Amino acid sequence: MLELLRTRFAQGHRTLAYPAGPPPALSDRFRGHPVLAPERCPDGCRECAAACPTEAIRVEPELAIDLGRCLFCAECAAACPAGAIAWGGDPRLAAREREDLLVAAGREVRLARALDEKARRLFGRSLKLRQVSAGGCNACEADVNVLSTLAWDIGRFGIQVVASPRHADGLLVTGPVTGNMREALRKTWEAVAPPKIVIAVGACAIAGGPFRGHPEVHDGAASTVPVDLFVPGCPPHPLTILDGLLRLLGRLESGGESR
Amino acid sequence: MSAPPLARIRAGAAIPRAAIPELPVADLAEAVAASCEGGLRAVAYFAAAGAAGLELHAVLADDPRSELALGRAPLPGRSFPSLARRCPQLHLFEREIAEQFALVAEGHPDPAPVRCQPPLLPEPAASARAVALPGAERLYRVEGPEVHEVGVGPVHAGVIEPGHFRFQCHGERVFHLEIRLGYQHRGLERALAGGPDRRTIHYLETAAGDTTIGHATAHAEVVEALAGAPAPARGAALRAIALELERLANHTGDLGALAGDVAYLPTASFCGRIRGDFLNLSAELCGSRFGRGLARPGGSGFDLEGERAERLRSGLDRTFADARSAIELLWGSPSAMERLEATGLVPREVASQLGLVGPAARASGLDRDARRDHPAGLFRHHPVPVATADSGDVFARARVRWLEMQRSHAFVRERLAELPAGPARVAVGAHAPESLAVALVEGWRGANCHVALTDGAGRFARYKVVDPSFHNWSGLAWALRGAEISDFPLCNKSFNLSYCGHDL
């Protein structure tokens, strides 16, 4: 018992101060929001698009990256001869609309806006989610799990992952939605009482990830259920997921800001 | 009768396909069965479609001699003889071969589908076959008064991948557990054929996302074997460091989850956080908590300059000290230990027959670890001591993880201090055509086996991935025999197997 108390003391209080305090420091190699400089693009160059494993980059009519498809592998930056693509460290990536995930120079960045007032009254202080992995590789699942540990403690915000769709206000979906899981996802969604929301976490759940176009998958959650929040990444950093959830619930002061 | 000879190579090497003895299928079956009875174990047993028709391939590991035995046989008919009754470790491989190529495993005791996937055959043969959803077919059933069935999944209570578990019970007692998977099938092997291409490495990094380094390193070693050029020492060292960080993170998470399942909350809470601290060390290395972008054919996608190595070392020591104090609490709690001991028993003999790998095998007294038995890269020169236990219960599977963590910590510490000079990554040359290459990389769940067969142009004619979970799901089913249904979560966590790694 004494050893237990000693260990408890030594381990200390380790829950993040964020969002009241600063966010946790990320590795300087972390790949967050990309920064594009299309004026550097050599004429007719398509090296970035050719290197992208998931066809997330277009060069016409302007250089743009679809963060919904992006694996954040940075092969594009490595392939670019002119340094027109750089990977910044901003982890705020989640969006309410699929088209808001398109990044282009000069295009306004629309971070996820809050739910409407009625939904916020219902979910703003208590959001119970059922997680459904529909072909996820256990990386997104693992970093969703992390949010419930004492370091992140999403219980602070009234957010909880619950064991049954009957207890849930919505679903958090990972994976590209495999053919073999589609029926189970649909049934789980139907078992949630309305009004309900769906959060798609990770490149697979947004657009199929590396498996986009495979006949074995359905290229994301939106193929099967209506999606209210898209959280890009492969997998998204826990901070990216938390940022998206808090913005959705209107719990970040700077809800609709743009960068 | 004496078994026909098989070709011998080392893991991490390639061999021309023509140099692999081609035997009639009955002779290959006899050679495989005799070898398994003689102590070898199957690391891959699969079929491939070639210009000359279907071919059956066996890759068997001879651990004491650090060799792999290879054989092949043409499959002219629509069936092949099942060895599952003689060599139970082959039972799932045979079901997979039957499912992937629309064949019959003759005499197989349980010829059920593995993933409910369409066959890997050209259209329209593939699409002509209707495929049922997993768990929808007939499952094994125990009949009798007071026998009842409990079905769980595919959607579970936790944040976890989908699978269906069907228990045949008498009261609380479990007669039989049947595990049906396939919900996670994403068409990985079908898509890998014809590669490598720009998606190949990403398929393997997400084959089992918690084993990104394990699978990506196995892929890198296969490609390097085909190119005939091993990774530079520095690149191999960085991959080995990342592999051990992956082990540290996952073992910490598992020990915390086991503590949580017996309601011992201090260890559960601390380890949940500490696991993330280990993942952050991987992010320090390559920007991704799961090691995305690090292991690449030709070495490592990221280098480690002196200052970063120092940050990594101090972070590692700090995190490991936290892990030590959190985990030692668990061993010091008699009520937690009481719950782990003698639960989910897998005797040594059973573990051997089922062909278990990784910590699950070592906890049942099987002294096998690919880092020592089939070393590649840095492990050739810097072996990691193998940790075993002999009780085969949940406690042993937990204990082995902690022993491995201590050795991984020492290994990473030493390797960071002595990083070889030179480039982290070099360009990889062309693949040898018409060849076969095998890699065995001991990830945190066990050996990840990758086998590549190239065509005349050096492209992948077939790329076989065997996640350690493929061997070990049968071990979990066995662990529940005669146990109580309430033991299931504990047993499940003690194996912590991959669904997508199995379903591919």
C-alpha cells in the first residue's frame, strides 16, 4: 500500500492543461497542415501528384492537396524539385464539410464550426460516442483510445466512448468501410437514437485511405452513414481529434477562426 | 518413407524460383508433414497463380539452424491434400489456400472460410462466386440440455477492431470458442500483386497499424533481398531502434489493459499514459507516433542527428522509469496476480502443435524469437536475449512482456550510443526476376513473415503477408477451453491479436 502511494506520488498529476493551458509539444518532425507555394512550381511539373500514393494532389487548375485523402507521408514534398510543398506543424485539421479539407494557397482555411444551437444544447456538455472500426488498422483506434487515458481525459469535456449504440449520441467511425463491415456499421448507426452525429476519423474513414478504389471497400464512412465531422490523418494525432471534437461542441473560444 | 529434400535459404535472402525443388503435390505434402513432425514450423504455406497454373509453396523455419526450408508443387486439379489433422499448425493456411484459389482442402476437419473474401483469381472467376458475410455461415455447435450459445461482435464494447466470437457454454463454463474474422478484409494481397508501386509501402504500414515498423521492416528486407543489397548499417540500426520502441509501447499498453481487466487501476491508468509517451519517442524519430515513414527499402526514411539521439535517450530513460514503477505495482498486488495465474492455460505441447509465435509462444515455454533464430540487419551483431516463461497462462504472457521490455530498453539505449556512421538510406537496385525472397521480423506480437515471388520483370507476382496473429488466434480459442466466459476479456488482452493483420 505504501509502495502504491509512493508510486502514485512519483507518477504525479499528468493530465494535459490544454485547452485552458498550452497544447502538448509535438515533434519538430510532426506533419500537420501543409503550406503550399504554387508560385515556385516549374511549368508543367507534376512530380508531386505523381508521387502521391492516394491521388490527393492536383496541380490543375491550381496546386491543391485534399487532406481527406492525404496520408501525410510527405512523398510529395520529397518529390518536388522546387520546394513548393512544406509540411507545417499545425495539428488543427478537422472540418465539418468534405470540401473544406481541400488546401490551396490563398484558400481560406475553415476549421470545424460548432454544431447548431439545438444540437449543442443536447451534446455540448455530454457527448457519448460508440466507436465502430470498419477496416481500421488499429492506429486510428489506438489514438482514439488515448483520448480516454488520464493524459488526455476527454471525460473532462463530458465526452465518453460507450459500450452500446443504445447509450450513444453518435458514432466515431474508423476504417474505409469494408464490404464485410458495411452491414454492421449501418445496423449500429440505426441503433443510435436520433438526433445523432457521425465523426469520421482518419484518411480511411474519410476517403478510403491507401485502400481507396479497392472493390473490397467503400471508400469511407460517408458511403454508408451521414458524416458531421471529418478528422484527417493517417492516423490523426490525438490533438487533431480532440481539437475537432471540441470545435464541434463549440468548446474552443476561437471556434470559427481562419488562419 | 524418407521425405524428399527441400531447398534451404536464410531469412532475408532470395533464391531463383527454379532452384526451389518442384515436387508432386503428394510428395510436397509428405515433406512438409515430416518436417513439421521433425521440429520445423510453417511460417508460410500458400498458393500462387502463375503462367503455368497454380503452384503451392511451403516455407518452413528450422529455428536451431537459422534456415528456411522451401518447396513447391504444381496444383493441376481443384483440390490438394489436407495435412491439418497431422499438423494442426497448417489448418488455417489450408483454409486460406482453399478460399483464395477456390480449391478444396481434401480431408480438412473444418473447411470454413477464413475471411469471406472473393478468390484471388482473374475475373470473372472471382466475381462469379457469391461470398457470404463472416459469421453468417454455419458455425460449430454443441448440442445438449442446458448448453447455450453466446455470440459477441463484430461490433464490440471497447474501441477495438471487429470480429465475431461464438461461445458454446454450459453455465459459465466454455466448451468451445469459435472465432470468425474477415470483417477487416481490405484486399491487401490482391493489391500488392503487380507491385511495387507508390502504394506498396503504405499497404504494409497499415497491414496492422500497430505493427507499422514490424511489417514495413519485413517488406524492406524482402525488397533488399531481391535487390541483393542489404540496408546500410545506420539505416538498419534506426529500423531496429524503431522496432523495439514499437514493442515497448505496445507491451506497456497490454500490461495496462490487463491490469484494467482485473480492475487494478493504478497500473492501468499509468500505463495508458506511458504507452503514449513511448509512441511520442517514435514521433521524435519520424514525426509519426506509429512510425509511419521510417522503415523503407534501402534503410530508414529519417536520420538521427546527435542532439535528437540524446533527446531520445533521455526521453527513453524517463519513460522506462515510469513504466517500471507502474508495472512493478502489478506484480506486487497479490489479488491481481491471483486473477492472472492459471487463467487461459495453453500448455507447451499445444502451443507447439498450433504453431504459436511471439510472446504467446514464449509464455508457453517455446524458446523461439526471430531476432535470435533468424537475425537480419542489426540483430545479427547485437542479439537480444530471449525471454520465456513456462506456465502458459495469462500471468506468463504478461510476465514475458515485461521481461522483453527490459531487454528492449537496454538494447535501444546501447544502440543509440553506438549508431553506425554512414548513410541512413541508399537507393535500392532492381529486383531479381523469377525469384522468391523471405523476411522474418520479430515484431511485438511475433514474427512478421513476408514472402515475395517475382515475375520475369522483377515485379511481385505474389506477395504473401503472414501476420503473427494468423498463427495465434487458434491459441486464444484454445485458452478458453474449459475456462469461464468471464475469463475471455482477460485471455483476449493477454494475446492482443490483430484483426486487420489477419484479415489483410
